[in-house]
Amino acid sequence: MKIRNILLICLFVFLLAACNLPGSDSESELIPSETIQPDLEIPTATEGQPVVLPSATPNILTVPPTDPDRIAFDFVDLVCSAEWSNNANYLSCPGNLEDIDNGYVGTADHTVLEGMISVEAPLVIGLPGKGGGGGVGVGLFGHYPPLLVYPGDMFRATIACQGDAACELEFSLEYFDAWGKFQDTSWSWKHQSGDGPQEIAGDLSALAGQTVDFTLVLRAQEELSNQWGVWIQPRIERDPGAQPLPTQEIQPTSQPDDGDSTPGVISGMVAMESAPPYLTDLGTGNSSPVAVVFFNQDDGTYWWIHTSLTGHPYYQMTVPPGNYQVVAYAHGVDIVPYVSAGYTGQNPSCGKNLKTVVVPSNGKVENIVIADWNWTCGGTAYRPAKPGGVPLP
């Protein structure tokens, strides 16, 4: 019995020792994972993961500066060396924001563009004068000092509408040649609200060797108010190593070339002494401004201007060469929407037919007096209806 008990004890001790032996290489030890379930709170960002805060001005237009050695002509620096007009009367530079009916031009180093986009760069800010009629007419025109153009010269800028007002504008670079004739060009870019800032460029190599007066032009394409436009860094760039061509010899001509479409100027006044009394009896000694419309008899187009822009009752307008009839329109009374007066070539005049005015290319026609109101003698002579796109002042 004792021997049996001793054997049982020995067997128990052997089994106990076997249980405590280390496992073999093929038996992996179970080690609790060091990965801890994440807390419900988001961990703080480390230096390797910076927190990006929203910008206070998320819409910023970055305009890289131009190498000064490449700028041959800076339209911003020379803005008030230019002669500015609305094609009817001259504008001061910089303009007066309290008096913008005739148009406005000025410079700035920062502004807010369409889409609330902020920009910091040299800027020319412009507002076309009130008027209309198409490609030639009232707008904003900056006639700059002369420049000798080199081969490879490039005009560059970024254009945009200013602020959040609706606008539809045409930005153009035009010029007066060495003969002093105004030249329309293909360097024209239409822009409207929502297009966003637009980079533009024009290769001026075709003018290399010529000395020309460049003109920045801004025209309103629709009858919208406060159509402010912005030229961002308008400049002419030139390779610092460029060499000028021999200057082209000027050969003046006594007659314009056939088919010359250089605009001419027509000017005169509206005779108010024979106008309906309510247009002159204002108690101020002044008379009511009127709209003067120039009807092109060759192609059916028209141009117009308010005499308030040119010093009522006088007017002046630049139009393409052609044959024109000139009519003034003023407010009517009661059920009559407007009254009209026409140029008949006579003064005084009443109930006479309109006389055609011939505007030559690059010429001037002056002293066109609009005197026949029909009203004075109850005349019924033909007067074209006022175009719907022409507002009364």
C-alpha cells in the first residue's frame, strides 16, 4: 500500500512539472494586443498633422508680379498721362466718384472683383459713360502717349468686372497710327459677370517699327447701370534683348484710302426756343436735356447721346462715316410718351423734312442745329420713332 501511494505521488509531481514546461517554437504565446480601442473623443492633431483653419478671405486672385525689366509700357503708371474721354467730352484723371455720369477712370492697388474675389495688384478701374449704339459710341477711352513698337512686343492684362453689379463689357486695345488716324483692331475681349478673371494677350509685332498712340477702351454692351470694369496689370512686355526695327517713313496722303472706316465727329446744338413750353419753363432758366439719335441711312444702325453729357443744349458724337439723319427726343405729357425735333437744314423750321448729314471718314461736321419740333406749327413731317433702346434723360 505504501509503495502504491508513493508511486501516485511521484506521478502527480511529474505531471505538474510537465504543465509548467515552456512551449515549443511551433506554439505561439498569446500576448494581449497593444492596440487599444479608440476613445470616443477625436485625438488632438500632432505637429505632423497641422490643423487647417478656414481663411477669412477664401477667394483671392494671386497675380504674379512681372519682371520690371520686361515692362516696356505700364498703363497703370501712365494712366493720368493719358487723355480720357467718353467719346463725347473729356474726363478728369483720377475721376471723381461723386460725379460718374460721364464715366470714370482711376487706379488702385487692391479691389474686390466679381464673385467676391479679392485682388492686390496694379489696377486701372473704369466706368463707361452713359450712351449706346454699338461698336462705336459712348464708352471709356484712354489715349496714351506714343510708343515705338518693337518686334515681339506683347500686350498683357487680366480683365474682370468689379464688385457684384451685373456687367457686360468689351475691353479693347486700339491705337492712333503715325498719321493720327484712329485704328480699330482685333484686340478685343468681351466679358460679363460670372466669367471670372480672364487673362488676355495681344501680339503687337505687326506694328513693329511704328510709333503709335495706344488707347485702352471700355464699352458697355448692354443697358445696365454701374458696369465697372478692371484692368489688372495692363502692360506691354518686351524681351530685354529686343532690337527696334528701322522707323517706318511717314507718307501723308491727301485723300483717305478707299473704304476707310475711320470715325468722324458730328456736333451742334438743339434749339429749345421752339420746343414745347413745358421743356423750357422749369423756373430755373434752363431747359430739359434731350436724347439725340443719329440714324445711319446706309446700314440702318443708330447711335445716341444725352445732351446732359456734353453741356445741354450742345452735343457732340463720334460715328462711323456715312449718311445720317439727326433727331432729338424729349419727354412728352399725358398719353404722349415723347416729342421729337429734327435737323432740316433750316432754322427756324417747322414741319420740314429731315436733311441728310454726310459724315466723312476722319472728318468733322459742325453746327448741326436741330430746330424743327413740328409742335410749333402742328406739322406732321416724318420723324423716325424713338428706338426702344434709347432712354430719355
